[in-house]
Amino acid sequence: MSDNTMLTDVIMPQLAESLVSATIGKWLKQPGDSIEQYEPLCDLITDKVNAELPATVDGTLVELLAEEGQTVSVGEVIARIAVAAPAASSAPAAPAAAPTANAAPQAQSVTRPAPNQAPAAGRPPVPAAAFDASAPMRSRYSPAVQTLAAEHGIDLTAVPGTGLGGRITRKDVLTFLDNGGASAAGLSVTPAASAGQQAPEVSQQPAIQGIQEEVQDAMVPVRHSGLHLSETPRIPTIEVEGGRGSSSEYLIDVTPIRNTIATRMRQSVSEIPHAWTMIEVDVTNLVMLRNKLKDEFKRKEGINLTYLAFLMKAVVSAIKDYPIMNSVWAVDKIIVKRDINISLAVGTEDSVMTPVIKKADQKNVAGLAREIDELAMKTREGKLRLEDMQGGTFTVNNTGSFGSILSYPIINYPQAAILTFESIVKKPVVINDMIAVRSMANICLSLDHRILDGVISGRFLQRVKENVEGYTPDTKVY
């Protein structure tokens, strides 16, 4: 390492309060590669979700201290980056007992640089309050916001924030630009720079905060035809090894996500006494309703109106009538959840995720359709956050999207039940002693027999059936 560079440690971030470690899925950069701030270094894998770990500095990756597949505790160093050493300050150093805003910068850690360092080239200044844990949220900027502000020379202190706690979002910056704020911002930034004043460095928040906020701020709707994937998802490369002296078999390493799925499924089956029931539903009117609305909905919302949104509305309404379905077993008591948070079983090529629609009973069909599309897109891109996966109280799965007509789902532990919506099939049925061709679908329910019995489960399924068959061509989705 030359005299004008210094090493900066990359540490394993704490992805959530309840997590103490994460697994290195794949290194996206190798020693010798040039690194830009916010550029992904590696994929991190936890029990529930994958995330990319972005670099917090510009420099050159010089050393990897953790291998792919290795589980690393929070706070441990996983790599080192060589960065340019800060230029010596021409101003006299202030006494140690009374530091000033113009004090010479010192070498800082990856996750908390000093607020008095000079900003990186082309990046907007951030108030020193952004480095104070007690500072308001508007002073904490996501990587996407910082990058957009740098491109347009915007002083973020002049941008009104509409996010949580006054936080500035990417949409706020775009609105500021649309209102002619770029030129004014440029005037407010340039004089300080021309006067030779040292501006505080861009906030380098802990890596996990950058991961979560960049995903949220950069969210772009993606066309999707249903809950399950219609496009090739991003999946990990599987290393295939030869069998033990034989070409008749090959080995596939079990990924951390697959291992977690296996553990959860085994726990569900071993602890929960599963029972299963099924009901047949006439969805002819629902098919007519969707065909009537789907083109206009696509033009208006930019997403597909799927059958799943209608089914979910029917399920949520039935849960409100039978709240015991929205419960968990707690040994000496049954806990009934007030909020109806629907978990979606979303399948990719190598795993199944269960992101959650929070307070689904407060949403109409259109709102549910938007939530389904967004969660499916985030799953497809591998950008689900931990909060997207937490709090589910009842699970719905659209197994019919890949042609299934009958399934026996495993309960999403520790919930009380899981419901699947099977494929819609035209069948001859008897109506008033006459045969008619109708669109029919099966709805299957697996239930925890410690909590639910046949009578209550049967009544719940009947209510779902009534709700689904109650749709007419005049039903509103808003």
C-alpha cells in the first residue's frame, strides 16, 4: 500500500435487531477491482431474505477475509478496501479539547466517518446533524437520494421531506427538480465551495440502512401477470460436482435459504397436527368481471389485475367473520391477531418466500392487486427486506398459476392455516337439473387441528366460496 492510501475495513452489518450473523452468498468484487461508493460488494443471505452489501467508500478492494458460504457474525471484518488518504489540511489544527468544524480530518471507520471531512467529488454536502444518532430523520439520506442530488447539484437541506420523520425520499428530490429547485440549489452550494469552506462529507450510514433505503427509493413497477413468476428470476449459480467415482449422479450444495426452508417445513409438520379440506367454487362471474376490467385497469395502474386480488379480498372478508382463523397456538392459550396480515407464498426457481401484505382488510381489490404486484417484483429481484417478511397471520398461495388443480399445503409456522387457490378449469356442472359449462376452481385449506376443527373450517371455506361467487360484472375494485 502506498503512502497516500489507507486501508478501510468492511464489516458485517446488523441486518435486523434479531439477527446476529449473515452468510456471504457471493462476492461480486475480487481483490484488485476498483470500487465506487454504493457499488455492491457481495450478496448477504439471512434466514429470510437476501441483500446486497454496498461499499461505503471509493477505492480498491485489496483483501477478502470471508469466503463464499461462510457465516459471519455482526461486526466482524469481511474485507478491506484501500482508499486515498485525506489531504493534509492547510488550516492550523484546533486544540484537542475544543475541536471545531474546520479541524483536520482523521481516519474513520467504514460505518461512521467524521462529519468534518471534505466531501467526495461530485457529492452533495450533508449537515453534521446527520451523524448524530439523535438527529431528526430528515438529515439521514439514502444512497439513491445522495446520488440523485449529486447529479443535479442539489443542496438537500433545501428539499422538503415527506418521508418518515421528515426524511427526504427520492420522490421528494424529483419533485424539487420539477419545481425548478435545481438552479436555486446549485447557487446555494457553489458559493461555499468557491470560498474554500470545508463541507461535511456525505453521510455513510451503516450498510444495512443503505441497502433497505436504496431498494425502497429506487422501486420501479415491473409488469407481472400473477403471483408466481412469468420471467426468469435471479437465482444463484449451482455448482455441480461429479458423483463419488460415478457419472450416474451429481451433487448440489444446500444453500442457506434452502436449509432454512427445510428447517421451517420440518418444524411445521412435526409440531402442527395438519388437517386438510377442500371446496369447489364457481368462478364464472369472477372470470367475466376480470375480463371486463383488466384492460382498463392495466392502462390506469400499469399492472395486471389478477384473480388472486379478488380471492384475497374474499379470504380477508371471511377472516373478519371467523377471526379464529387469524390465530396462533401458544400452548396454554390461543392468540387471535387483530390485524389481518396476509402472507403470500411466492415461488422462485430455487426457493419460496412469504412476503406480507399488512392490514389487508383495510385495502380494496385494486389496493391488494398493487401490493401483490410490488411484492412479486421485489421477490423476483431478490430485494425483499426483513420487514416485508414479518408479521404474517394467514397465508394464501396461488398454486393455480402453474396449473395445479389440487394441493396439500404445509402451514406457514406458527400460523393456524394456509389456503391455496387452484387452477380455473371449465367443467360441465349441474345447475337446476341442467348441465352447463362453468369456470370452476378448487380452494384447499390446511389447518392446525389444535386450534381449528372441521365445523369452523368448513364454515370459513363456505364463506370464502360465497364471497368469491358473489362477484358480479358490476362489482367495483376501488
